[in-house]
Amino acid sequence: MVGETIAEDQGMVELLTPYQKQGEEQLNVQIAESNGKLEGDRNVVRFKQTNLGRLIATAHMKRAKADFAVMNSGGVRDSIAGGAITYKDVLKVQPFGNTLTYVDMSGSEVLQYLKEVGAKPTDSGSFAQFAGVSMKVTTEGVKEIKIQGKPLNINQNYRFTVPSFNAAGGDGYPKVNQHPGYVDTGFVDAEVLKEYLETNSPVDVNEYAPSGEIVYQ
């Protein structure tokens, strides 16, 4: 009946409790440490480049051996406090299970892509975090784009990463999952972040601090 309380099955509770405790223990295992806060607060990461946005994008870029990376701020759900970092911290930051994808594109295609993505508004999950790219975003569009410190060459091919959600057109991003150069690696974003943190621990948060690569005018 509606409103009736279902009696707790004590036998089932006893059966599942050890697994619950085991899961909690695994989530709380320290995987890395940092010397400061990795900024992912909603009221910050959706308005400007942050060290956590840069770190996640860098993790993707390195894993895919890409030239640059694009990460939507809506996919950064929490900050990571300084000190010990646990697997639970990682899952709080990236809980959606998106996969890491990359696209090989010509420079002219990359130019058009960045013109759209770079102009995404603040206070929105579509606002992009970047790694490996610098540019100026003005009311007239995106200009002075550099990839790995070199001016964008429209005749050169580039590889960039983007979460699977955005590759499919999520957040109003250009849909690239039908592009001939598109690859879904199948690597889950949280696992990529976890492995990157483990490999690069202790993490110096200052290495990921934005330093004027993306300028909004």
C-alpha cells in the first residue's frame, strides 16, 4: 500500500554491508596529493580559466597525444582541496562518465571550431577551459590563436580532445562525432583524471594556473 514502510531485510543488509564498506574504503584511498586548492567551484570555473580546468584538459591532451584540449566547464562539478586527494574527490569532480574523444582536423577546421567554442558565454556550462592553446576572444570574434605557442597554421593538421558529451553537440558545441578524424577512446574521464593525478603526484597547482593564455576583451 502507498505510504506503508517496507520492513528492512536484515539478511540482505548483512550480506551487502561488507561490500558497502569495501567500496567506501576504496573511494577514500589516497591517490595523490597537492600543494593547494584545485579550483572547480561553479561560480568560478564558469567565468574564467582555472587550474583544475587546465589540469583536466591537460590530462586529456596528454592521454590522447593531442596538440590541445577543450573541456566544458559544466563537466567540472567540484573543487579539490589542497593536501591528500582521494578517488572520491575525483568522482565528485567528474561524475558523469563521459569518455575521452579526440579529432584530427585541418587548421582551417580548427579555426572555425575555436571561433565557436571560444565565444561560449560565461555563467554557462558551455564556457570552455583550455590547454595547449592561447587566443584572444573579443566582441568581434576569436583571434591570435596559437597552438603549443605557435600561430595556428590553416594548412597544418591538429589533434584536439573534447569530452564525448560535447563531441555529440552537447552544450551547443559543434558536433564532431561524425567527422572522419573522430575517435572515441573509450577512456572514462574520471579514470583519465585519476591516472594523471597518480602519475604527477605531488601536484603543484601553480603549474596549471592560467597566465593570460585566454584573454577576453
